Amino acid sequence: QAQLVESGGGSVQAGESLRLSCTASGSIAGIMFRGWYRQAPGKQREMVATMATGGSTIYADSVKGRFTISRNNADNTMYLQMSSLKPKDTAVYYCNMKKLLGVSYWGQGTQVTVSS
């Protein structure tokens, strides 16, 4: 089992920035994909950004140009740098890591609130 712990959420004003962190521990060998997802009240969880083990990234259209996913292999940490935040970015943000054969791990979630 792998354990993911997120940090960095909070309340900000529109236009400000936040950086989320996700540190993995435990059985992290074989992680192929890393990603950030979010879930706003009353809505389904949606993909925000993902990164394959080779470094290729995919972003949701709504965050392209504003959010950046990155990782630090030295300490098994993944980041989501969020800039130019908007009220519609308000959600609980979850980090996710996937191995092959459908093995998937989730963090506990961190709240991001953006006020206008």
C-alpha cells in the first residue's frame, strides 16, 4: 500500500496563487501516473492535471496556462502550482497515483477556496 498526504490548501482571493504538495510513502515502486483531481460541491470529481512517469503532462482546459504539475523524485513529492486562481477553482483537491493493473491511491484531499 502507498499513502499519499496532501498539503498546501487554503483560502485566497481571486488572482492569487497556491501550491499544493502531495508526498507519497510506502509501496511506491511501480507508480506510472501521477495526477491532481478536484471535486466541487455538488459536482463529480474531475481531472485537473496528470503526469506520466516519462514526464508528459495533460491539463484540463479550464486550468491550462494557470496550473503546473511537477514532481520531485528525490523525496517522492508531487506539486500543483496554481496561479491566477478563480472562484470556480474552489474545490477539494486530491492527489492520485496509479500503478499498472488498476492499482490506484488517493490522498485525503485538501480544500482550496477562492473568493472574488
